[in-house]
Amino acid sequence: MTHNSAKLHVIGLETPPFPCTEGSSMSPASSLRRPAFIAGLAAAVVAAVILYPSAKDNSVSTESVAYRAAGISFGAAGKDMRVTKTLNASGVTIKRSQQYINGMPVFGGEIVEFVGADGTTTAALGKVAKESQGQHPADDQNTQNRVRRSGVATFPGQDNKATSAKQVWFDPALFGMKGAAAVPAYQVETTAGTSVVEAASGTVLWKSPKEKEALNRAVCDLNNKSVEGRLQDYACGVAVKPGKTENGGNSQQKDVNNVFKFFDQSSTFYNGELKFDLTQNIGADYGDGVGKALRGTVRVCFNGQACPLTNAFWDGTQMTFGEGVTTLDVTGHELTHGVSQAVNGLGGQGEPGALNEGMSDIFGAFINQANGAAGADKWLIGKGTALGVIRDMANPGAHQQPDKFSQKVNTQQDNGGVHINNGIVNKTAFLVTDGQNFNGQNIKGIGSKKAIQLFWLVENSLTSSSGLQDWGKTVNAACKQLSGSGTLSAADCAEVAKATKATEVG
């Protein structure tokens, strides 16, 4: 869900010179000659994607035995992968690595590996830049000022300030844009969003508005007072005193009590089903004595906009609600934006943004279902809010959304159609869970218990540059991993494959 004035919220190596063996699959990322997905790997292919962190800095040189064994070269020195995180999701070990060129990160250049019990990589997903051109200018104050100005100007009409600017490389091809190589750039973080600015010219190459969408809890009530669209004007515990916390407060305001309860129900779901602590992972400490907490401000209005505000959003640190939009599915949706921010870095633009919205709808719906939503209401988003139903995951077309990839809408509106094209993700999740005869596939659903574990592994396996079809292949790869651990069966994965085929993302 967006608020119109402000912040919203797969190995990419050249095709190797050896044939794929039976049981392997490689799908090129558009015309890039960079496989976006490798699974069912032959020994030589496995060697191409296994990362060997060094004792010194967790880096992996392109000249390593692994890459040489596969006959793969990036064509230039100085490119490497660095392991950034190893975690467990749904019982599967996941390793994340970031690409660097000459010591600087490649924006969106990431690899996610599934690692078996014996330590071998069983599947790898991600995109990396193959070529680079140019050099970064001196990172002096003049350069910093110039790129920060460009970053701030990306989101006009807002009280927007740059908070950081760091040197990166940017390859447009990683995000499905035209481009032959990674170029020197700056990743500029502002209070309104993220921009990637070309270092030499100051041209904005990519942008993602902050998703102003949405156990220790703090909930505040702004009482429909209109304020500027800055966090400090509505932050719970800074601008407004909490009306309800774990330590007390007996609010008579319905929205305050709703959000307090929904924070608990969402936390119970994430902790119980997924062993993920929302408070610790996405909570905020504003120095008000409450500590790190899930925070929300209700009945917020903004200057120059209709009041009451019929919207809700996650701004990177807390939840914010207009009046009458405090339902469990909306709260779960927005909190999941915070989860995505923490675990995979999906932005709010284009196909990665549609995935961000789709994953939030998926877990918002699962949280709602875990607390009694059933029948026709199971897959509705927004029912009971002042907006009414805004999406139907079982039937995206009911709200002018596509339900398969061939119907994807190409538009500059809505940050590249993020709240439109997530219908493809939503339909897939519905088919996986409940099943249906759709687009030539007769699918038997695997049920919510298994689907929750599947999509949690998917959530932890996405990268910031993942596209819709990358996501579909990740769904199938994740299912294969879970079938190996006994969480799902081979028969389940056959149904999942039908679902991704039906929506044309598999």
C-alpha cells in the first residue's frame, strides 16, 4: 500500500563451455548470456559456484580453483565474491555472497547458495556483472555533494535529505535494463529512498522509493493531526507518546488496540512458524526508554492530503496507519516489508518491487489465515479496511492485476507496476497452497503448512535484483531443497512446478 507523497517500499556467469548434463537446468537472464539460475548441477558446474572464503577476508578470487575448473573467467582481474551471511531457513542452510570489483561492491550483484548437509552447494541463484568499464573519481567532498544532490533530486516535492553516499558499481543488465558493463556509481540513501547515481555525470541510473507502506510493542495515536511527511513528525515515542506498551497503557482508541493485538499475532506467527523474532530483527529503539520495539502510529494525516488518510505503510523503522486501515492482513503485509528489508534487500521498483509486494501479500495472508481467515476471505487483501478489498490473490483479475507472466504490465506508473504485477506472485502462491485448474495445469495444492515453509525459504533466497521469473525458479529450487530434508515430498514439488508453469514463471 502506498502513500502518494513519499517513501515507498540468479548466478550471473557467462554460459560455461561445457554441456549441461541430465538433471541440470540453466535459464539465461534475458539476452545477457548470464545464467540466472543453476540447479541439479554436474560436478564441473558445482565447482563454478562453490565459494571458498579465505581466512583473511572471506573473499573469493575469480582465479580460484573453482572458477578455473569450470573454465569461467570474468575477463578482468579484481573481481571477487565475498560471503556476507550464512543462515538457516526452513531447515536449509543458505549462504549469501556479494560481488566486488576492485574492492567496491556491485549494486545488486549477489549470489545465494543452498548448501547441503555435507557442505556442498546444491543450487545457486543470483546475478553478477561480467564486465566493467571506467574508474571511480576521487571520493572527495565535491563528488559527495554532487551525487547527494542528484540523489535528493530523484524524489522531488518531499522534505528529503541524503543520509549517505557510498561508491559502488552498477550494471543496468542486472535489473533488466540496457547496458554492456558495470560503471562507477554511488548508492545514495536519502530519507525518501535509494538512488544509484553515475559517478562521472551525476545521472540517476536507478531509484527505489522507500516503501512507506508497514515481543516488545509501542503504539501511538496522532488523532488525525496533519503533519509533514517526516518520520520525526509522527514517530511513536519521539513525536507522540505511546498510548500502549508492554509496560502499560489502557487506550480507548480502537485502532491503537487493534495494532497492539495485530503486532502480537504477527510476532506469534513469525516466531512460531519460522523462528524469526520480529522485534529483534525489525524493531526500533528511539531512545525513549521503551527499548527495541515494534512501533506503530495510528490515525496519521499528512499536510496537503485528505484526512483521514486511507493508507498504511512501513517506512524502514516503524508502521504508520491512517484511520480505519488497521486489519491483521494489512499489518502482516507491512511488517513483512520490514522482513524483506532485513533478509533480502528487495526494493520498491520494477520486478523486484513486485516481488516485494507479492511476498508481503503472501505472508500477510498466511498470518490472517493462521488467525481464522477462511473460505472466500482467505486470499483477500484489505477486507474490513476503509479502502475495502484491494487485491484478490486467488483471482488477481478481479482487481485489474495479471495472473501470469505473459500479461505483465509494463508501465512507469506505480514505480513500474509493483502493486499491479504482484498479482503474478499472488496467483502462484494461491495455486501452490490451494490448487486449481489454471492455464492448462491441474494443480493439487500442498496446503498452507508446507507452503509457509516453502515461501519462507524463498524469502531468504531472493536477492535485491531478483525478477519475477528468477522468483519462480527459486520457488522450484527451494521446493527441491525441502523435499531433500523431508519437509516436502517429490509429489509436492511436482505440484509446485505445475503452479509456476501455470503462471509462466517456472
